[in-house]
Amino acid sequence: MNRRALMGAAAAAASVALAAPALAQTQMPEIRWRLTSSFPRNLDVLFGTADAIARRVGQLTDGKFRISAFPGGEIAPPLAALDAVQSGAVECAHTASYYYVGKDPSFAFFTALPFGLNNRQMTAWWRHGGGRDLGNELFRDYNCIGFTAGDTGAQMGGWFRNEVPNLQALQGLKFRIAGFAGQVFQKLGAAPTQVAAADIYPSLERGTLDAVEFVGPHDDEKLGFVRVARYYYAPGFWEPGARLHLLVNQRAWDALPDLYKHAIEVACNEQDSEMLAKYDDLNPKALRRLVAAGAQLRFWPRDIMQAAWRAAHEVYDETGTRNARFKRIWEAYRAYRDEEYQWFRVAENSFDNFAYPAAAAR
């Protein structure tokens, strides 16, 4: 082969190689999905995470795979997002799995348990400690697959019309609280109820509720709780972290090309850390504004914390006797939690206990 022919063949080969990715991209199908969120649009970090996932998937697929995100209540009730995905009414939902403990108490493990794993510990358990397999085993029973997609970090303990100086003050207290925490507070004498985010403020304003908890300063400021309840408690020991998921209909997932599956995984992984980064940036500023607006910070008395610890573990043991799956997950989760707690006591807790008070004392 002469030099001119060799160069021509090389150029042709290079042209084919360069065209291949573009050709593959143009041949990818155009797919449209709907995503229902459990949160209203005005909660910009929570609903914004669903919106960011949808936009990122579009970017990664050159607009071939488009997901439209809808706030809670627009195409499905906020606390029925799982039902909408399970039935195929929508392809996916951004939600907190512990909203569905009425279907199976095991859903609580994958958002938050009282005195459970914090954000970093939950990430470790989900990715490396067997949590992902246990979660998706449960989600499959509801025709779903789940991807972690955001975490609030440790939450606040809620807004109260009156101070809570001791256990007696909890008796008969009408408290909006979600997940297993409601059962813990019921053991402590309160009257827990679950209310969707958009309905919390009206219920508190009308006196239907005596106290509410939601997330933390940034969201709580937006919902206006400080206007009707002044006492702001910490910590939210029932949510040392609260992990959200993108739940995807299993049939819709199975039908996706691999490239689109990877796009969802990438988008969820990005938002899994981005949500907490946003809250860690926004919450300190919002807390200062809330205090300036009249919020009075309070910390749970030790007797309430101790009673809650005992009550929580009683609830877990009692639930395990009625639900074999819960018992199996609790045994694995508890062993992992206890090991993580011991490690965090060594470096994290010893640093925190010195540095945070030292900075505050300057």
C-alpha cells in the first residue's frame, strides 16, 4: 500500500471512530418520565433536589431522557408517593421511606430511626454495610428500586407552644411527628400524628396541634412556625440524619437503556451529598434569624432523652416480635450502629466536645 492510500485509510478509520459515539447517541430513544415529590415547591432544598435530579438526567443524556418533577399534591398526594410509583401512575418519586411504616415498619430503617445512624454512618451502611441490599429487597415488594438522594443531617427537635421541662409535660401533647418517632413519643405519653408538610402550619395555627417538627432552621423558617410556637427544641434525636430516596418503578427501570440508568445513578449520587451541603450552609444563618424573630432555643432534659432511648428500643424489640423482616434488619442495623457509635466516640465526639464549646466561649 502506498503512502497516499495508507493516509486515506487512516483518515477514514478515524472518521468512523469519531462518528460512533454521536451515532450511538442519536439512536438512543427519547423517554419522558414524571417524578412526584413528597414536598411542596416552597421548600427549595427538598423539592429542589428532585428538580436537580431531573435536570441532571436531561443534561447527561443530551435531552433524550427527560424527567418532569412535580411538587407534592400536584399529581399524587405527598404521603402516597410510593403508591403512585408502585402502581405505575408515575415512574418515580422523591420521598422519605419512613412515611410508609404503616405498610411495613421496615421502611423506617432507610430514612431514620430514633437514636439511629447519622448521615455519614448511614452512607457507610447503605454503600458498604449491606443496607442497599436490605433496602432494595424491601422496595422490590412494592415494585420499586431505590437510590439514596439526599440527607438533611441531624434535625431539630421541633416547635412547642409551651416549654417541655419534664416527662409530665408530654402527657397528651398533640405532636406532629413522622415515622417510628411517633411510637416513641406515644410511649412517653404524647399523642403523635403525621401531617404532610403543606398542612403543618395551618394545624398548628388552629390549635389542632400543640407542637410540630419538620427538619431544621432553613425549612422551619419558610414554614413560619416561629409565628405560632416560640420554643425551639434540640436535638431531633429521632432523626440523627434523614435519608431520602428516589424510588423508581421496577418495570420502568428495567426498560431503560444502560446509559439512562447510569444517568439516574450519577444524578442521585450528586444530590445525595449536595442536599446536606446546602443545609449546612443555610441552617446557621436561618437559626440566627429565627432567634432574632423570637424563637427561644431549648435542649431536651436528660430524663426525657433517657426515657426516649429506653422507649425506642422497646418499640424495636416489640416490632421485631410481630415482623420477621424488621427483626432481621434491626439485628444487622443495630450491630452496625453500635460499632459506628464506638468509633465516633474516639475521634469525632472527643473533638466536637472540645472544639464547639471552645469556639462559643471566645
